[in-house]
Amino acid sequence: MATPADKVKGKGDFTYRRYKDGDHEWRSMHDKIFVADATDKCPTYIHKTPPCQASCPSGEDIRGWLNIVRGIEKPPKDVKWQEYAFQRSTDANPFPSMMGRVCPAPCQTGCNRNSVEDFVGINSVEQFIGDWALQNKIDYKASEQSTGKKVAVIGGGPAGLAAAYQLRRKGHAVTVFDDHEELGGMARYGVPGYRLPREVLDGEFNRIVAMGVEVRTKTRVGTDVPMAEIEKNYDAVLFAIGCKSGRALPIPGAEANNCITGVAFLEAFNQGRLKAVSGRIVVVGGGDTSIDVASVARRLGYIKEMSESERPEYIVLGHTAHDVAVTARKEGAEVMLISRQPVEKMNAAKHEIDDAQREGVAIRGALQPVSVVLDGNGRAKALRVVELDYSSGKPVEKPGSEQDLEADLIVSAIGQMGDFRGMEDFNNGKGLINADKFYQVPNKPGFFVCGDIIRPHLLTTVIGQASIAAESIDQYLKKQEPSKRPKVDVHHFKLLDKLQEVGLTPQAFKPEGPADERPTDRGQRGTSLQGKAVGGFAVHNYEDRADAEICQSSELFLGHFEFTPRNKRTEMVPDAQEVLGHFKERMLGLSEQQTVAEAKRCMSCGMCFECDNCVIFCPQTAVKRTPKAESTMGRYVYTDYALCIGCHICADVCPTGYIKMGMGDH
């Protein structure tokens, strides 16, 4: 039974208690059988996927590169740990510097460290890895073996370039078509430079082009190059065209010239054409795009005496561009962002909402646009809205709550769709392209799709889709059936790959001679009576469940982890008085020392991190360290089952949940 809370000395220092006051029964039949004081089971080592990786749409081996950064998993000879961590990270995501800055980090939400004090700053470590690789000019390498197959990738944004990267690694020739002057898609034309510096963007994109990717910019497939020509000249086609057309407000009056979309607004700004806005702006949305529009508008400011040609809607529509001289006449614009959802339920990340409010953006939730109020010239002068009541769980308009929000410019950031000119056959009727689970276009052999054009989502999501699409294309070109995807579909640590890397590959079994004279295979250290490897034909007392199981915080010994505050990056977020003209990068990275310290906060869920608890606390000295010459990640300790009595202490004190009681009878 647990010691009562009032009897625990210094209890304020503890981060964890295994049992609550009054607990006296086993929590489950599993615990009663395998964790009871007397058991006929011995420990085995079970690899599971940590929740950070399971929560990562890109599918990165996050625990893997964190363990490299902290110094547990060692790099090969003559390879720096920074480069080794970069290699592990970019197996899944070729843009660590970019994603370390702009990813909303669902991995951090899923992090088991939240059960102790705070999540591990995965984004900040990833940013350091990516920035180090750019500073040290670390390149990617394409496969040395060419398959002779050619793939057309339509769209040069993150999804298309991530797919091109994976396809070049598989030896396929790739041509990327994009209708803009520069590669980057929404990352370049939708994300402001103060969130994502252009030198970072260029560095990570150019590294992929240098793998031998042919690039044809300012070339629109469907008009400049007919689809029939693409289909004729390439063995497979991947659509990664994104959703570059914003959705207008579906209300009366929204056809006014000064009602524009958030996508068009941000593109004009990121192209350098839009340098000022109107005095009063209303942004309708609630997601990341609406936050970016509002924050950019606050930075740009407005001009009191503005000529017709200087109005922002004319700039956005491409009729003209602002002269640099206008910047000298700017004042702070009045910007309001409204959302149908309550503010606390908006889709944008909370820290982005907080930053926008600090910058002077007024944010109001639970407002439904009703119509655009026009003046005598047909220009919008206000947005009419009605308040919504969510007390019943569903939005209900409040009678008599209509009001007009005065505006010189109304920006709709309520959604996006694709531009299908010349590719109409692939439009599913909703401005998107259908995809099956292998990212093939249904009933269109040889055509594949990934990214926002399936359904607008996070940047990290499109990178993960690109990786799977590249695998599907590879199998199609090899005339293979698509492989069944694992339940936990991410990049995993593979023990056999690691053993091969460090020269400990299990021997090939050769069944020669009489059966009773063949050496008994005891596998890699831990199953013979002496606790030594005999034969070494396989890896015993290890089970890889990473494809199917996620390691939950309830499986960890959280009492091992001391309270350790997170190492936070410096955020240069201006206030309402400083924001005008403030275009410096907002997120300053961690130092190397801070990065290593933050990586050490990782609890390595589902994988040994060499804490020695099991060795120290085993009363039978049955758990031993693997000799250094035979040790590697995942094989730090072994159990001599001739000495093990099944007391389960090693499993109890394992912080990472790597040890389970279940290794046969003893």
C-alpha cells in the first residue's frame, strides 16, 4: 500500500508517486500476473514507439535524434554528433531548420514529459540541428544507382520537394514543375519572413535541388505544358500543387474589390509588392493564415493620404506594386481578427494568438459574418456580423446581436482550394484531389498526390504524406503491390540496422552436420547459462513492437525524473508600440550547451537510455552491462536468466518502460 501523502517527508520535491492513498489492489490482471511478488516470468526488452513520434505527422524518429544529441547513441567514427543527428532527423523530414521554427509541434503536446513538469522542447533542438547543418554546408546524397525511371512532381512547395528528396534517394530521376519564379509554395509565399527567414528556406530547398533534381519554374502544367505531354514523358506523376486559391466569404457583398483572400494578401506581401495596408482591417478566420495576415498588417501599417492605385486591394490583385517611398508615410493600422469559434477554440496555436494580441491585434470570437456593407461606390465599408451562443454545444445566433465592424479592407482566411486550370479531370468537385491510403489517385494508375491539395493541413503533415507517396511511387515503378502500412506509421529505430552499423551483425545460420552437434543459438548476449552469446544467429530477449504500440506515461517510472525546467528559446515578439516596421526574426535558437541540456530532458520512452537502475537494484546481480565491445543502442544491458528469480524489480525501476516481465519460464 502507498505511504500516505501526509507521512511523506519533503513530498513537495517529488514529481511522481506510483500509488495514491488507499490503493491496495492490483490495477489490472496483467499487473497481478506479471508484477506480483512471485512470478514465473523474467525480464525481456521491448521497444515501443514514444508518443512524440506517434504524434508527429512527418514520422520523425524524434527519440532517436534526441538520444544522439544527448550523447547516448554514438555516431560512427569521424562523424560529428550534430551531423549524425541531422542524418537521423532528415530520414523523414528534409527541412529541420524550417520545421524547427514554424511547426506547431503536436509532438510536444504528446510528450510524456508533460506528466512530470513540461514537454521537451523538440522544436528548439530540431532548429539547432537544422541551422548547424546549413552553417556547415551538409549536403544530401542521391542514390548512386539510377533506376532509369522518371517522375514528374507538379508543385515545388514543401510537399513536392520532400517527395523529390525521397525519390532521389531511391534512384529515380525527378523533374519539379512550378508556376512561380521561385520554389517554396506556401512556405515562401504564405509564411512571413520574420517567422521563416528566406536564407533558411533557400538553403534547405537548394540542398534538395543539388541532389540532381531538374527544376522548371514559371511553368504551369496544364497550360504551358499539357497534361498529355507529362503523361507521355514520365513514368509516374505526383500532384503536389497545394491550395493556392483562397476561399471568398460566402455572404452578400463579398464581391467588392476591397474584399480579398488571405492567401492573395500574403503572396503580395511575400513577393515584396505590398508595403502598406488600409487604416481599418477586419480579418475573418481563426487559423494560422488569419494570424499571419493580421500580424503582417500590423507590421506594414497604413498611409493616411492614399491614392487609388496605392490601395492594398489593387496591389494584391496584381495591378501594381507599392513604391519604397510609401514606407516613410506609414502609421499603425487598426486590425481586428474575428472567428466563428470562441477565441479559446480557434485553430491557431495558442502562442501565435497570444503573440498577435501582444502586437496589437484585437481578436474576437463567436462572431458570424452576415454580409458586407457597401458604400455608394460599391466598396466595402463594414462587415456585418452576429454573435453566436455556444451554451448548447452548437452555435446559435443571438437575436438582436447584429453589429457592423467598420473596415477599409476585409480579408477572408476561411479556407483554401486548388487551381485546376488545365487539370480539371483531377478536381473532385471540392477544389481538391482524392487519394487512397497509399496516396494514389483512385482509378488513375501512375498518378499520385500529396499535400494540401488532399486536405489543407499542417506543413508537417504534407511532409509525412510525401514520404509515403514516394514509397508508393517506388513500388509502382518496380511493379510491386503497395506494402501494408504499419499501425504506427512513422520512422522507427531498427536494432538490426544499428547492429550492422557498429559491426555486430548476427551471424548467418548454416545448418551443417548432425542436428545434435550443431551449436545452440543463444543469440546476442543474455540467453545462455553463462549470460554470453553462443552462436549469435539471432537477437533474443528483445521484441520490437514499435510498429504497433505506443509507450504511454503509465508504463514509465516517472519517479526517476527530477523537476527540470525547459530550456526556452528567446522570442523577439514586439508589442503594439514596437510592431510597425518590425520584420526581424522572432525565434532565436538555443546555444549548443542549451540544446544538449534540453535533449537530456527526453525520457527516451520505450527505449533504454542507460541509466543503470536495473543493474544497481537487481538483488541477484542477474542484470549486467553488456561488455563495451558488444554494446550499442538498445543492447546496453542483458539478463543472466540462470540467476534471475523473476522479482520484477528491474521492470519497476526502469524509467523508460523498456523492461517488461514476460520472458518464458525460468
